[in-house]
Amino acid sequence: MKYGIIQDFAQEVAQYKDLAEQGNELAQFKLGECYKNGRGVEQDYAKAIYWLTRAADGGSSTAQCELGLFYYFGTAVAQDYTKAVQWFTKAVGEGNAQARYQLGECYYNGHGVDKDIDKAVVLWKRAAEQGNIEAEQALQDITN
């Protein structure tokens, strides 16, 4: 118990699972995050990827970005910058600021795409306009 609130993560997972199985995109994303982080369930990257993919296929830009991060860093999957770029690009199409920052990183470093600092800067500027602090920092770093 924290601050008088009982935190029953297993119950939370059960609720997400019921909704996720009914096709609720937000519940699919939340369930994927629970499996990714071991919150209320034993950590299981395969199940995390399964539920995040379902949410991503349903249009969740946050899930699309998360999948991009799995491939970018090679977490529980073979590192694959091309797949990371594909997921980040989908999420950018949905207006996701974190994905804009990450895709900018791909262009800046030539990961999965031809290196293009100008494209990276454009992506970072847009992400920064959306309030992404990492993009703001990246812009500061390249101008100093």
C-alpha cells in the first residue's frame, strides 16, 4: 500500500487482458507494457511484443514507437535498424513526438537509412515543438 492506495498490479493486468482480447488498442498497449516491465506479471518480452504489435497494427503510435525501440536496441529481438525505422516512420505518421526524435537519431547516425543530418534536424525540430526534451537536447548538442 502506498499513500493509502492498494496497488494490485495483477488485478490491473487481468482487466487489461480482458479488454485487450476484445480488441481495445489502449489495453493492448498497456498489457504489452506490463509484460515488458514485469508489472503485475512475470517479465516476458515475447508477450510484450505480441501485445504491442496488436496495438501497433490497430494504429497506436505509442506501441509503434515502442516496437521501433525493441528493434533499434535489439531488446529480445535481433537488432534491426531497418525494422526500427519502419515502426518509427509509422508512428511519425500518427504524430508521435518520441518517434520523431528516434527517427531523427536514425538519420543522424545512418541507422537503417542513409545518413542525413538535415532530415534529422527537421525531425528533431518538429519533435521539440511537440515538447520532446530529447529532441531539444539533440538540437542543442549539434549547434554547440
